[in-house]
Amino acid sequence: MPGFELYGNEERKELQDVLDNGVLMRYGFDGMRNGHWKAKELEKLIEQKFQVKHAQLTTSGTTALNVALSVLGIGYGDEVILPTFTFVASFEAILMAGAIPVFVDVDESLTLDPIAVEKAITPKTKAIMVVQMCGSMAEMDTLMAIAKKHNIKLVEDACQAIGGTYKGKVLGSIGHAGCFSFDYVKTITCGEGGAMVTNDTELYNLADNLTDHGHDHIGSDRGAETHPFIGYNYRISELHAAVGVAQIRKLDTILEIQRRNKKIIKDILSEIPELKFRKIYDLAGDNASFLSFFMPSIEQNNQLVTAFKTNGVGEFWNYYDNNWHYIRRWNHLKEAKFLYPISAEVKLALQKFSMQTFHQSDDIMGRNMSTLIKLSWTEEEVNIRAQKMAQAIKSVLN
Ligand SMILES: *Cc1c(COP(=O)(O)O)cnc(C)c1O
């Protein structure tokens, strides 16, 4: 997954352009910057690469989600559906918007179960937040049809699936708004950064203003601009954007290496009949940053954690036991620990949710093992890793 493994001269060159002129901010200072507009350049590259009309950079994937919800007009009293398996940023962004997170089960794709989504829709539902977890996608056709039928919005969190596709469309570009993260461990990185993309020019214009204190960005005198509505500062710096410019040019190479490495491991593990792989709706579109599979039982999956450690297999996640990605251990949320007052509606929703058990998700996540695919492995290292993994799995199954 991590683009930082390919950090090198290309990133240094882009950074040097910014360091040479000293304009570290994305707006203004036209005369000083020697024609370098790294944030604008990265937005253009994202639009071209992801085949989407507009890209708006932000400070992070989390703030990109917050921007997406805001420009869609989602806030106080609105419900947003999201999966039980995601990164905490999903519910953080919903709560920051003042909206109510409504958790629903995942299926064996490790993404939203469309049946569970439809069951959770109420008159208050304003959006579905689809999270393309671990490099691969939800069943987008079905989810888009549900959104259309109920006249609600679909926000795609494609933070972990950069460069992945579904039926030829780039993940993140399918919903009403899509979000990417370029934090340090993502498929491509800016150090910190994110982007919201959309094909809706109206939404984009709102995002462009919102991310810069509501500046209207009309004319060339920043001091003379007006503020049509209340915004905030979500601006990425030129330094971060410069790294992103170099990284996005490497995306095809990154995907190629990931896919090659993943295939080697998957082919070897496919010889173990008891192992079931994660459901991937469009195999060709998998960004291949992870290999995820299911052990026959939760108990065996726990044994596999020990066996992997014994065999020297690193970079694996048993998300069932992890307090960043799976609902079971989100105690800070279940106990509603906030530094500030929250609305009665949100409080009530969180109380209800803290008493809920997600049997389907528990069964799936309890058996799930996810392993990272690295870029820096040599072909020999990938083969050795695959053999070690296979040995560990067999030792548990036998
Ligand atoms: C990383 C990530 C985010 C948040 O991105 P940041 O840039 O770290 O704020 C959101 N959602 C998912 C699924 C992520 O993996």
C-alpha cells in the first residue's frame, strides 16, 4: 500500500521547485512563484488520472470527508449510513458535520452490505458513506441504485483504494462525491493531504470556497474577495502538494507492483482449499494493496495470529481486535467521549448503537485476516513470504 516506499529524486525535485521560490501557500503571490502552482497541478493530475471533472485538495482524507458532507448540505439531524468496518475518520467526519452516524453490517466484500443499507434507511437518511476498504470495492451498481431510489447522496471514501476501478470507473468517481487520503501510509502520499472529487460543478465550486474560509476566488486580488458563506481552512500546502505531484506520476507503477506481488501470494494460498478469499466485485479493478481472506472459524483466525508471529510473517491485521477500524472496540465512541457538548439526537443514537450487536459483521471480521502488499519486496521475498504464510495457515488447519 504505501507510496512512501517509492520516495526519491522525483519528489525531491518537485519539493525543490517550491523551496526555491519560497511560496509555500497555494493561493496568491503570483509574481514570486516562478509559475509553480503545485496544488493546482496536482488537482489537474487527479482529474486526468481518475477521470473525474473536478478535484479539490484538502489537508487530509478526514477533512475531505467533512468537506464532501458539508457541500452536500448534510448536518444537524441528518443520518448518514456507514459500515461497521472502516477507519474512525468516517464517523469523526459525520459527527463533525453534526450529523448522526448509522452503522450497518459489512458482507464478505468487507464493504457495505447493500441489503443492510436498504434496511437502515429512514426519512432522516441523507447519505450513504461507502468505504472502499483495503484496496477493493463495494457493489457500487446496487448501492447507487439504492441511493437513487431513496433520493439520497452517495459519498465514496476511496482513501484506501486509490487507483482501483469498478466496471471501468475509477473508485471515488462513482458517487456524488468521492474522497481520497494522501497520508503517509496510503497508496500515494503527500505526507498529509486529501482530496474530494466530483463530477458536479456546483458541488466543486462550493468545495473550492469552503476549503478557503468561504473565499469566492473571483478576480486576482485576494484581499478584495467576498465570502458568500461560512467556510473553514482546509488548505493543503504547496510542499505537500509537490510531493503528491511526483507520487501520482508513479501510481501506475505502484499498482503494477502491488498486483504482481499480490498475485504471487494469492496463487500459492489458493492451493489451501479451506481458505476463502474476500469477495471482490471487479477483480481487475482491485488496487491490490491488501490480500484479505477468511479462516473457517474465529478461533482458527486467532490461532493464525500466533502462527504468523511464530513464522515471522509481519504486516498483517486481525481487524476484529483493532480499535481503529472495527466497531467492536470503538469504546471511545460507544462511551460518547467528547470534549464538547453534542446534540441530544446524536447522544441518543450513540447510546442505541453502543447496545447493538452486529452478528453478521462479527462473524465476517472475526474470521478475516488482512495482509499488506508491499512495493519494496523482491520477487524472492514475496515467494518466501507466501510460503511462510501458507505454512502458518496449514499448521492451524491441520
Ligand atoms: C486513511 C483513511 C482516512 C483518513 O485519511 P487521513 O488523510 O489520514 O485523514 C479515511 N478513511 C479511510 C478508509 C482511511 O483509510
